[in-house]
Amino acid sequence: MTTAMTWMSGKLRIIQGDITTLEVDAIVNAANHSLMGGGGVDGAIHRAAGGELKTACQDLRQKQWPEGLPDGEVAMTPGFNLPARYVIHTVGPVYAKTIDKSELLANCYRKSLALAAQQGLHTIAFPAISTGVYGYPFDQASEIVLKVMAEKLPHGDLTATLCFFSQQDMDAFRQVASRMGYQR
Ligand code: ADP
């Protein structure tokens, strides 16, 4: 069991674990365009939240995003059976060597933080968006996350948790943070 580590005056926390177990105001889902659930963290969140989450997502599709949720956009539902009160669904970009998609990945984090702040939430937890099936190189994704957090967290009262599924990912993130000069 690893203990949490913090940066940015305690406003950024990293842990290793299963995001579906976290008691935070909102967890972020690395969803896909359809919002209908899938594998990876998306599947785990849908299983833990229960069938009502799928119904809420269908509703979002019909009323707000008939063409599907675009890359870098966010949409919110209740958390239903999850300990988290809300789920913020966002679609990370599929990695491509020849196209720079860093702004799209940054938008997933930026817009999730902005939506949480707008809703008056205080705690939010993220998985490592796009670094699973969507293939984003982990170190590059971590740099983007750190830049967005450093840009946004000082200006509000949100505390963000990055929840890594494996110890290896958590260690890799720590190394990127120290290479970029972030002090704990
Ligand atoms: P994407 O399609 O955006 O790449 P994935 O779900 O394939 O999304 O993977 C994103 C990250 O989420 C990966 O690092 C994966 O290990 C992690 N992950 C999978 N299940 C969980 C979970 N229950 N809690 C936290 N992270 C998870």
C-alpha cells in the first residue's frame, strides 16, 4: 500500500488505486464518444455506478450531444451507486504520432476542473486519461497533466487527485514531476 503524495501546496494529490472506490465530489471518466460505456476505467465506472448511469448517459446523448461527445469535451452525471457524488465524462484523444493532440488532452483536464469549480465542488479525481487503450505515451500525458494542474489549481479551492491504477504508473508520474522541477 502506497501513501498519497502531494504537490502544489496539497492541492494535487496522487494515489494508486481503483477510482471507483474514491469518496470525492466527482470522479472523471475516460469515456468514449458514444458515452455508452466501454472497457478500462469506463467499464469499471459503469459497473460500479449501476445501470442508472447508462440511462443518464443516454439522456445526455439525446438532449445535449446527439453526435457524441467530442474529444476534450466534458459532460456530468450523478454518481449513482458510486461513493463519488458525480461523474464527469470526458473523451481523451486517441494518440497519433503525426498529429499533436496535446491541447485536446489538456482540455479534458481543464474543462473537468472548470466544470467542477462551476458546480461548487471541492474534490475531484482523475484517471490517467488516454494512456490505456487510446495509447498516449504516459510521460507525455503526465507532462500535460502537470502543466494544467499548475495553471489551474492555485486559483480556486479545488483539490485534485490523480488516481493511478498501477504502482508503475504512479512511480512514472513521480519521476516526470521531479524531472519537471515540481517540489513536493
Ligand atoms: P483510455 O481509452 O482513455 O486510454 P483506459 O480506460 O483504457 O482509457 O485507460 C486509462 C487509464 O485508466 C489506464 O492507465 C488504466 O490503467 C486506468 N484504469 C483502468 N481501470 C481503472 C480503475 N478502476 N481506476 C483507476 N484507473 C483505472
